[in-house]
Amino acid sequence: MTGRHERPSGGSDVGIALALAAGAALAYSLTFHPDWIYDPLRYAELMQRGPARILLGPQHALGNLLPLLVYRAARGVGYGGHAMPVLAGFSVAGAAAAVGATYLAAVRLGGSRLAGATAAAALGAAAAPWRAGGSGGVYGVALATLAIAWLVAARFVRAPTARTAAALGAAGGLAVGGHLANVAFVAAGLVLVLALASKARVRATLVFVGALAVTAAVIFLVTAGVATGWSLGGMRHWLLHPGIGGSTDRSSLVGWGIGGLYPSVASGQPRVSWLPFGLDRANGHLEILVVVLLLAAAVARGLLLAARSRTGATLAGALVLNAGLAFLLASWYQALRSDYWGLGLVPLAVMAGAGTITFRRRSAATRAVTIAACLAVVTALLAWNASQEVAPTLELSHARGRAVDAIVARVPRGTHVLASLMLAGRLADIGYRAEGGFAALQAEVRGGVPKPGVARLVDEAARRFLDATGKDVWKLLHACCDLRPVYTTSGLPRDETLYRVRPRRR
């Protein structure tokens, strides 16, 4: 699948991949903040205080297992800091590695360096991978394991033997350990093995499945052991009760599969009035148009790849299968969060760069125009997401930081603080007993509180937990307690007031 005029060489390609990864890592590091979403703050708190059983779920085993092990090792040699820097390191490094591995996979699947670099850079500049790299969550590791799996798949496509099938199975197990949604890659890998390993198909399939099962089993058994203190009964319960029961983020409101992608990526983007066909009304977000164009370009690239050869058709089918299943699983799990869609963008980026080497020599002018067009596309995507996705969240994070500093100046350590999830998460990260109001009520309902007044509040919450309004709870709180305002935030989308609460004296 390579051409005579532009044959990739290993050393040069590794150098280009490292440069792309370094650029992505720099962007993610400069724009990093811990509260793109609440999850990283919660993970940091659980790493510092436990329990590990809650931290280490099977949905993304390696995403928290690896940072936890490094954090514990660092504490063992004298590190006294918080867990967030460790999470940040894995987040930045994982997403950056995904960019570099995507480039290598594309060029080793017959892609030109220009096409591979453009596809990888566009992936790194897209909103979902940028958020994965700059948030301290688990998706940096998830993207890295998936991109590495496609890099191994490129090796299998070039030499479809039982040995490379075993490596492909191990890579698939690693990807599933990175995130369960990467089972979409397993389906794609199985298609490659069945279609390309013609001389030893049965043996290649068996070693693929065996290597996949062994790798995944080791990852999940180690994660279960660390989560439960290596209790056999606890490990058994962890493995049999993963706590995954469908969408927890109102997927039905935004649509399944590709239909759910549009509202997810368009969230928070500016509306425009010049779009045709009524897109300026129900779907009037420029980002939606961008997504449609990118998907159309990816489909066109897949058709061109399929037209090159039988191997190209198999590869295109496997890439489309991976992307399609990833989008479907994202819509099932939490469709309103753009993080979850990033796992479908990796195979699309590989497909955009693969099979682009031609056998005819292009003129210098044509190459210059092509390079300029590729740079323009990547620069526009980078600038758009930097201004519309990254900069607003950075400013919001700074506003939350100012609010946390003001609360710290007014509230002594050890105080039980109830606030919005983001503020509570940041306070918990620096040592406060802080949580959201819903979590606090839930804990009191489970434990029971005998104090007069508060007991009535808890009883009311227990009986009307699903339909009680904030106004109802607020009325009961005023009835049982004295509330004194301590601080009111400013600069947040919804400012909030922190109150000092004491039971009324009888």
C-alpha cells in the first residue's frame, strides 16, 4: 500500500510522531485545568482518601489504576502533594501519545506523511481529545490505548500472521482495559483477522482471541485486586457487579448513534444565523456543520481507501465499524459529554490519513497548495476550539479558583462544606470535607440523623427523594436551622451563596 515516491521510513516517521505528540502535550499542558468536568476532582479525592473500590471501576480500569499505582509509589518515597498532578501527567501524556500513534498508524497503512500528520494534528486539535488531554480524567489513557491498538493493527495488515494476530489481540485487550467502549476496536480487529489471515485463519483467530482474553483478564484481575485489597470475595463481587446499567446522562434527549453526536459537540458553541435548510434554528450551531463536513470527508476517504484494493476495502470496513460502534456506545452511556465521542474520532483520523500515497509525482506547486490547505484546516480547527471550547472553560475554572480562595479565607479547615459539585470538588482536593448537597442528603438518609429539625429534613428527603424540589428542602432547612451568609461567588454561570448553618436552639 505504499508508493514509489514517498515510502515511509521508520526513523523519520517516529521523529514526526514525537513532534506531533510534543506539540499536543504542550497545548494540553498550557490549557490544563482540573474542572472541565467533575470526574477528575472526584478521582483525585478518592486517590487521596479512598475507597479504591469506588475509584477503580471496570469502565476504564487502566485510566485510574495506573495513576493510583504511581501516586502510591510516589507517596512511598516521600511525595507529599496531591493526586491531581499525577492524574494530569497521565491525561496529558495519554492524549499526546494518541496523536503520535495515530500518525504512525496512518503512514504504516499506506498514508503519506502529509495526510497522516494532518489527520493526527486535526485529531489533537479537536474538542474531545483536547478535553481528554487537559482535564485530568481517564480519557487520555483510553485514547492512547486505542491509538496504540490501531498502530499494532497496521502491523498486522502489512503481515497477517498468527504472530501479529497475537499482538493484535493483546493490543485489543489493552484497549478494553483503557475503556470498555473500546470493545468496538475488538470487533474491528476480529474483522481484520478473519478477512486477511487467509493461510492460517483458524489459528490466527484463536491466538487473537486468546491473547485478547489473557491481556484483558490480567488487567481486570489486577484492578479488582487493588480495588478490594486482594480479597477473593471482594474481587468476585467487583467483577460480577460492574455497576454499568445504561445511560446516566439523558441520552434519549439528544439521540442515539451519530444523532447524539451533534448536540454533544455543539454544546456551548455560538449560534449563527446564515446557515441554510433551517439549520440556524433547531440545529443552528456552526460546530454541527463542521462535524457533518468532517464525517462526509471521512466517508469519502473510506470509499477511496476501499477502492484501492481488497485489503483497503477490509481496512476501511474495520475502521468504519470501530467508529460506528464507538459512537453508538457513547450515545448509550453519556451522550451529552463530548469526552465519550473521542473514542470514535481515532479510527476516523486513521482512515483520513491511510492509503493516501500515490504513484504519480506531483508538481511543486501542487504540493505547496496541498500543504497550505492542510495547514489551514488544522489551524482553523485549532483556533476555533481554542476560542470556543478551551478559553471559556479556562476562564470559568479561574473564576471557580477565585471562589475557592475566598471560601478558604473565610472557612476553617475541617468544616463540612456543601456547595456545587465543582466548588466542592476543588475544596475536597485541598483537604476540606466538601461535597454536593445531594450527596450529603443521600448520606444522611442512609445513615439517619437523630437531631431535632435535621431529622425532619432527612425524613422528608427520604420520603420524597425523587420529587422533592430545592424549594421544599430550603424551607425545611430554614425551619430547623439558623443560616448566616458567609460568601457569595461572582463570575460563575450561576453564582451561589455559602451559608454557615447551625441547628436552632430549643
